[in-house]
Amino acid sequence: MADATATPTPDEFARRFRDAIRVGFNWDRFFAESWPVDAVRLASPAELKRCFTPWYIGPTGDEVAYDDPAAKPMCLSDVPKAVELLSDERKADIFGYVDALKAEPPPVRFVAPTYALPDGQHFILDRNHRLSALAVHPVPFEVTLWNVRGPLEPDGLLDLIHWVPPRRA
């Protein structure tokens, strides 16, 4: 297995995360176009505000689907104050990871797959609950993002509808 902090190849990324990623990531284009993958290190709670989950909140404070016209993306720094808006299952998963963090010697280390967004931001493709646990219960950590630099188009990642303007006909 590749060193988590080394620049991963697309094949290493796929071997590690293909079965785990459940969001609308276009694997066919990823392979056909050989999108590059960078290793990005996060080590402070302030850096978590650059990471967005595939969880969305609607105008009434309910969790909604990514394609809801009123959906607002949730960044990791929003999770502590919005955790009560999330589904019971999602909350249980997050707090299960909080308990695991408490039992792990610091610094907590793991790799998470992300997709590059504008302005140095990242869309989390998997490991959302673990990363959310770090936002809810800050402990020393060193998280390495394997950050895919694909096109900024919803055909690369469906959730990008929130970060790119609609195309004009």
C-alpha cells in the first residue's frame, strides 16, 4: 500500500476507495481522463472548514437531498452546531466515532478521499462520519486527504451543482 502522504496514483485511489464511495462520482471519467490525485494534509480544526460533506440542509432545517433546489451544503465546521438536524442514524455514527477518538492515542491519523472544489476547498467522498467526529470532539489529528482534481462539472461529481454555475443553453 502506498504511503498516505505520498502523491497517490489514480489506481491507488481506486483500490483504496472504489467500494467505499457512494456519492455520484464518475469513475468512468476518472479512469478515462486520468484525473490527478494530490495528498493534502490537515492538522488543525480550522482547516476542517474547507471540507464539505455530502449532507445538505433545507430552508426549514431538515436534511434534504443534494439535488433539492434549496439544499445548502454543510461544511465540517457546521457539524457541531447542526448535528441535531441530522438523521438519528447519522448522529449515532458520528458519536460512535467520537467514542473511538477518545480511545485512540493522539494524534488520530487516517486517509479520506475528497474532490477538489474552488478556493482550496474539498468535497468529502467518504469518511464523513470520522471527519465530523473530529469537528464535534476536537483532538490532535493528522488527516491526509487524497484529493481528486477532476473537472468542476456535475458530470464529474453530481454534488458540484452547488459549486458551479448552471450551463447556459
